Amino acid sequence: MALLDVRDLRTEFRAARGSVTAVDGVSFSVDAGEMVALVGESGCGKSATAQSIMGLVVPPAGRVTGGQVLFQGQDLLTMKPRELRAVRGKGIAMIFQDPMTSLNPVLTIGKQLTESLRLHLGLGNRAARARAVELLETVRIPAPETRLGSYPHQFSGGMRQRVMIAMALSCEPRLILADEITTALDVTIQAQILELLRDLAGETGTAVLFITHDLGVVAGMAERVNVMYAGQIVERADTVDLFHRPQMPYTWGLLGSVPRLDQARGGRLRPIAGQPPELSDMPPGCRFSPRCVHAQDVCRRSPPTLTPVRGADDDPSRLTRCWGMQAVPEGGWLSLDDRYADQPTEEK
Amino acid sequence: MSEPTSAAAGAVAVAPPQDRPVLLRVRDLAVDFKVPVKGSLRAARLRAVAGVDLDVHRGEILGVVGESGCGKSTTGRAILQLLKPSEGTVAFDGVELTTLARGRMRAMRRRMQMIFQDPYASLNPRMTIGELIEEPLLVHSDATARERRAKALETMRLVGVSPHWHERYPHELSGGQRQRVGIARALVSNPEFIVADEPVSALDVSIQAQIVNLLESLQEELGLTMMFIGHDLAVVRHLCDRIAVMYLGTVVEIGDCESLYTRPRHPYTQALLSAVPIPDPLVEAERRRRILKGDVPSPLNPPTGCRFRTRCWKAQEICGTQVPALTAESTGHQVACHFPEEPGPESPAGT
Ligand SMILES: Nc1ncnc2c1ncn2[C@@H]1O[C@H](COP(=O)(O)OP(=O)(O)OP(=O)(O)O)[C@@H](O)[C@H]1O
Ligand SMILES: Nc1ncnc2c1ncn2[C@@H]1O[C@H](COP(=O)(O)OP(=O)(O)OP(=O)(O)O)[C@@H](O)[C@H]1O
Ligand code: SF4
Ligand SMILES: [Mg+2]
Ligand SMILES: [Mg+2]
């Protein structure tokens, strides 16, 4: 049984006219101790997915309108608030992009850490304080005893993110949702934080759902990857497979858009034309079809489903949402034979 | 589209960047800010740029990289005299800008423009796209309304903004389109030199690649000279001929793109390169990272000697007592370090 099993999740937000579906039938799973990535461009629904899992999407702003979020077999979406609180503390923890929004600016770091330890683990004052010092040490904050008395604004961005990791770890969760936790940080600080998260998750066997828009970071962190586009998962694969044998034109496009430091310079980047669709104005067929150089009539007419790729028909871990990879409604296959032409890192 | 520079740029385009004539020469540039101190009436002096030397050659793209707060934007703004330098000189095409009279500076300004990171903040929401693009012409030329409109439309075409947008407003545009408008505003007065301050940092990768390609082709077509400020080292390498690495208000290394990336000499450059993720899991699995300890010190109280020494694994006593000077090597590569890496065998980023 997967630790987290998200099935056909659907989340709507209130918009100027009616509502928009930001998460539209998203399914994926995370096994115990595993690091799984959710990657995609701005607005594709990554945070909305994480917030739905955590029960943070609440009316009137929005609501989860369908699906299941099974955590250790129990559906979080049908749980009572009390049970949910218990899961949120000890089972799942979330770290956000901007630690300032989740840290209380008028309380010291020590107060916030011990508070959470007392609440979730039932520790006494003294024990909580000792544990807090230990945690700050674990996340490699120098002079932790004295740092307990500092306020969030006295910490740098990297240090605040360490504190958030410490808080997330404090209750020994089984799963951490990490939403763009290094996006606001400089690259040398990002390297520190990623190493820290990788080490600590490895040591404690904590599973991580790692949300980012940065393919480079995904390559170094995740074991499996889910690519999102316009509210849906469009490709899923093992990390090596995704980068070396991407199957969906959107994924090729993403990989072709980023220059690589380890490859010879020269040649133009191969961007994806256009921009993602508005949630309120989704194309009828494949959501990527207006930007896809391979799009054919069927793509513009009917939406493809997320299915196993050709040649791996029984492998549920290798999926794409593309007519080029599955039998079309009229029967037979689309020919996207030139698709490897713009594929950046085809392996021999 | 522009006459003045294309001849010169065309003639030198084949020469390696460091052999082309210098268009911009910056020496000992320093910029101070006054910042309030808690519990004191006197402001403290924050030296955001602390003695920067740079040459930008005609027709090249010079990249400027470094972490947040290291003074990249301040350097760019001080070069364009949008901020008054506290010390140092900035010579553009042989004319010293820091002492130039107002009127003559205004004439120079047409030749040097800036592209900003945040296309949202830098476009007046109450002006149409057409007005926004024509605006610099009102300031910098005596073109008639008709000429301005024609020029604006021509520039819109050049940067890939459909003429249909002429009468529309910025909020109707996507982020990528807005950045194109920002680029059009910078280009419409036919400048020779552009400071592009993180023009793609706020964009999604697929849009970012479109803008990077646009800047590349514009630079070639128009023979522009550019200073490209960025924090994505892979993008900067892709686009630039030479790169300057900044740390806490100083330039620690400058070199042509290839030698800087394959044989970084300054420890900070090495660490910076090794921290950049590479979108390939097989490569990532093999990489040995040089992870820096700690954070960048406060510019209010920078370390003595070499400013990088508090995070440097090579630091010795001399690093605390003597500021290492930016020293040129025979190759044109410059580095400011008491113990630079030998220019030995290739050590590609990350190993
Ligand atoms: N509270 C809200 N009210 C209305 N719309 C929302 C709300 N939160 C998110 N949305 C919309 O839902 C869509 C998905 O947003 P989400 O924040 O999940 O994107 P994301 O993939 O996390 O993007 P980013 O990389 O920018 O964080 C967006 O179009 C967004 O505008
Ligand atoms: N107007 C100002 N008043 C006071 N301090 C300032 C001002 N502008 C910049 N600084 C300070 O000067 C230093 C350099 O800032 P600058 O914006 O040039 O950095 P940067 O390298 O462009 O960083 P980023 O990558 O975040 O854009 C920073 O310490 C910053 O806090
Ligand atoms: S379904 Fe068609 S339009 Fe969509 S990604 Fe595949 S080929 Fe492109
Ligand atoms: Mg998000
Ligand atoms: Mg800046």
C-alpha cells in the first residue's frame, strides 16, 4: 500500500465568473520513504494539489470537489477535523516557499518550535526546549541555544527555511510536502537546503512530495516524477526515464527550454511557443495542443487520457497524456515519428 | 533598424570579445546607501558596490552573476547614472559620465537603456502599449507623432509583439509579452548599450527560453552591446561572451565564458558553479558538490581583507589582512584571490 495515494483529485476556486478547476483529476502516489516530484510551470496547480492534500483549500475561496486522498489507507477528505489535525501534525507536514508567511513574526523561533513540540508530541517545557535545540542543530544552525531567542526577521532566508524544515521534522512525520522550498533562495543556499533535506529524509525514512518548477532540482532529488500541465498530470516516470526518454511533447519542450551547464554552448534554445491556457478557457482537446508542434486533428478535438505508454502497456508507473502514445478513438496510432527530432537527451 | 552602431559592430564581430574596442570602462566604482540604524539617529553607510572595475567591449554581452544583494543591480544603475556613484569613474565611448553636465547626460541617455526584471512594476498600467513604447522617443528625440507611431510599430514587430496590442493595456498581456514590451521600450531609441537586469528571472522556463532567444537575435541583428545581469548561471553562460562574478559588492573574477566555466579560478566561482543543478539525473548522481558553509555576511559589516574569506575553504591569514586585487592573466582572465586555482587541467562545473 502506498503511503499517500491521491485519486482523481479535483479542486475548484472561485473566480470572477463562476469557478475554475485548478486541479482536474490528479492521481499519483508516494511510497514510504520515497522522494517524488511534482513539476510544472507557474499556475499549473502544484500548490493547489498540495493544499488540497493538507485540507487547506476551504470555502469560500475554493473547495475540493472530488476524489480521494488516501493517507495510510484513510481518506483525509472524509475525516473529521479532529482526526485531520492529528494527521497534519504527526503524519504529514508541509513546508512552503516563503517561510515568512508560515512563521509568526512576533514570536521567537524558540517559542514557535517548543509550542509545536508541546502540542503535537505532548512534551513538557524543558523537554521541548531541549528537543528544539537538538532540531536546530540537526538543520545545522550554528549556536542553537542562543538562536532560540531570535525572531524570524533576524534570520536570513536560508536560515528561515532551515527552521521550517526543523519544524516539519519536529513531529517525526511520515510525509513532508515541500512546496518550492528553495525557489526564493540563492543557488549556493539552495544547494545547502537540498542536501539537508535529502540527508534528513534519508536518515529518518521520511517520504517527500517535492514540488518545484526547476527541472535541474528534480533531477538531483527525486526518484519518480509527475509532470503537471494546466491542472492535470501529463507524464509520469522514473526520474532517469523522464529525462532520458521523455514521451510527452510538453516534457520535451521543457527540457529543450533550459540550457545546460555541462553541455557545449551554442545553438538556440528550443522554447515552447505560446503560453499555457487560462483555466477559464481550456482548449477542448489536449490542453497542450495549441502549443504542440505535433498536434493533429484528434488532439484538438478530444482530450487524451493518462495511460501507459506504447510498449509498456502494463506499467502504471510510466504514463503519458498524449495521443501520440495511445490508440486514437478512430483506432490505430498517430504517427509522431519526428518527435525525437526535438528531444534533447535521447540515450543510445 | 539602427544605423550608428551596425557598421562598427559588423567590423569587429569576428574578433574575440576582449580584443574588440572598449565601449564602457568602469573603474573603482563604489556606491553607498545610507540606512537607518535601530536606536540611533545617525544612519549607517552601506557600501553596496565596493570598488568595481569592468570593461564592456563593443558588440559583446557581458554577464554579471552573483547572489542576491551582491550589488549587481546597483552596479548597473550606477553605470547608467540612474544612481549617483559615490566614487569611481564610468566612461562611455570615451566620455566620462560621472562629471557630465545634465544636458549632455540627457543626450547620452538615449544611447544607453535598461531592461528591468519585473515587467509588471516597470510599465505604467494607465498607458497603452503603444504609448509606453513611444514614451522614450518623446524624451530622447524630436520625432513627430507619426514618426513615433511608425517607430513604435516597427519595434513591436522586432520584439514579437503583435501590432494589435498597440491600443491595449499592460494588464491584458502575459508576463512574457510584458517583458517583450519592456524590451521594445529599451530598443525604440536605437541605443548602443543595454543593461538588462534579470530580464528573464520572473518568467517560466518555456517563456524564458523565448525571451533569451529574442535577446540573442536582437543583439546579433542590431550589434548591441549588453550587460546581462542574471542569477541563473546556465542562462548567463548560454547568452554571454564574458562573465563577471560578483560577491558582496566586489568583482571576484572575470573571464570569457568558456574559460570561466571550465576553469574557474576563484573559489567562490567554483562553489557557485558546483551549486547549479543540471537537468540530468545521471549527471547529478555523479556530481561532487562544493557546498558553502553559512550565509553571505552583511554588507554593513563586511569581512576585512578578502570579503569571501568567511566562507572560503582556502582562507589563510593573509586573506584577513589584505584585499586581493583583481589581477589579469595573460589570457585576459582576471581573478581576485590570494590562492587562485591553478589554470591547470579542465575541471568542469561540479567536479
Ligand atoms: N485561492 C485561490 N483563488 C482563486 N484561484 C486560485 C487560488 N489559488 C490558486 N488559484 C488558481 O489556481 C491555479 C493553480 O494555482 P497553483 O497555485 O496551484 O499553481 P502552482 O502550480 O503552484 O504555480 P506556482 O509555480 O506559480 O506556485 C492558478 O491559475 C491560480 O490562479
Ligand atoms: N535603495 C537602497 N537603500 C539601501 N540599501 C540598498 C538600496 N538598494 C540596494 N541596497 C542594498 O545594496 C546591496 C546591493 O543590492 P542590489 O540590489 O544591487 O543587489 P543585487 O545583486 O541586484 O541583488 P538581487 O539579485 O537580489 O537583485 C544590498 O545589500 C541591498 O540591500
Ligand atoms: S496529444 Fe497531440 S497535441 Fe497533445 S501533446 Fe500529444 S501530440 Fe501534442
Ligand atoms: Mg505554487
Ligand atoms: Mg538585482
